[in-house]
Amino acid sequence: MSTAELAAPHRALLPGAIDAAGRVRGPPLAGPASGSSSPEQRSAVLARAMRSRTQSQSAAAAAAAAQRHEQGLARAFDGISETCAGMDLPWGVAEAARELFRRVEAENLHRGKSIDAIMATCIFLACRQKAVPRTFKEICALTQVPRKDIGRTFKFLKEKLGAETSPVSSDDLMARFCANLSLLSTAQECAVLLNQMAKRRDTLAGKSPVSVAGACIYMASHLVGQPRDARVVSHVAGVSEVTIKNSYKLLFADRHHLVSDQILRVHPAASMDFLPVP
């Protein structure tokens, strides 16, 4: 027997040795390629990998959602600040409006509602809280949000947030309306006195504060010789010209009781003869 023949059986028993027919002989090779791990072990490894991937995806999604939320909040805050600046409102109003918006977001009250309507309503509420009230018309004009949407959102948020707001009175509007009409202080003083007399006599009972303020200013401007057209007054007050004229008719009918000597003394040239007949 040759040396090669003697060695053949030993070669056949080497780990992973291959015979002439191409078959593997001898004990299996050690290591991962040997397939020594059980199906249960492979399943556990796969499950861990899947859980790790799912957790990574969830964390990434949560981070992206948080980033979108912060970006949305920043845009809303910028919009509120810009609107308040456009209305020449005090800094405290913008701050209060932003805080109200943050509460709306935190309590998830914005679902199903327009973000623009919520922003406009937060500004409207903040104005009342800070005693610098603005009318729905003024808020609508600058935000381009329909009055109906602001009114509906206002009622909802006021109830849900428990926001305390003082009612708007005609006195709150006098100074701003007179300033926007470029009237002198005498006209404003006369309008304030007319408003007080009209309240005592219930001359304009049932009329809105905006209508009362507009009508008293319209009447006062004529009394002191600084006449303003009803159309101009209605534009500043944010109501129709017909509303101003109808309220003025009631004031004119009660003029002899409303226009006291005190009112006439406000301006040396003041006279009821200047009042236009409705």
C-alpha cells in the first residue's frame, strides 16, 4: 500500500473534508457558518433586532412631531405679535394672547378649529383682559378672519379656558374713536358727557356700546363745531352708517334733556343749532 493510500482514510475524516464525489466528510466545521445556533436562538435575535428598529423609528417620529409642534407654536406666536403690533396694542396684550394660545394647545382645544380663528380670538380675549378692548370688526379687519368664526371660537374658548373678561362699555371706546377721527379734546369731553346723560335717561337702551359711542361722538362733533360725517364715524366705529344715524335720531329727539349747560360750557362756540336734523 502506498503512502497516499494510507493517508486517504485520515483525509476523509478531517473536518469539512470533501471526497471525490463532492460530499463533505468528517465532523462539521466550527463557528457561525456551521449552523450550530438553534431556531429559537435565531428567532430571539431577530425579535430583538425588530424591537430595536421599531423603538428607533418611534423615537424619530416623536422627535419630528415635537419639532413640528414647536415650529407651529413659533409661527403662531409670531403671527400674534405681528397682529398686536399692527393694532398698536400694548406689549402686555401680545404676551397675554400668546399665553392663551399656549393653553389652547396644551389642552388640545384647537382640534377641528381654524388656527387663524384661534389666534384672533386669543387677541380679542387678551384685549379685554388688559382693559384695552377692541371690537370684533377691528379684529376681523386686521386678521381677515370672518366675524362669525371669531364669535363662535370666542364663546367656546371663554367657556373652556374660564377666561375672565370685563364687558365692553361705550366709555372704553370713546378716547380711541375720537383719536382716530382727529377730534379735539373738547369734542371727546362733550361726547363722554353725552354718553353719561344718555345712560341715565336710557335714551339708547338696548343699543350696543359701539353704536352708543359712535352716535354720541357724531352728535358731539357737531355740537362743538368739529363735524364728522356719519359715514366716517361708522367706518371708525366698525358699524354701518345706518346704525349711527338711527342711534343719533334717538339722541336728537331727546336733545333738550341731554344737552345740559355743562356740555355747552365745554366749548365756547358749542350750540344745538349746529346739530343736523335727522
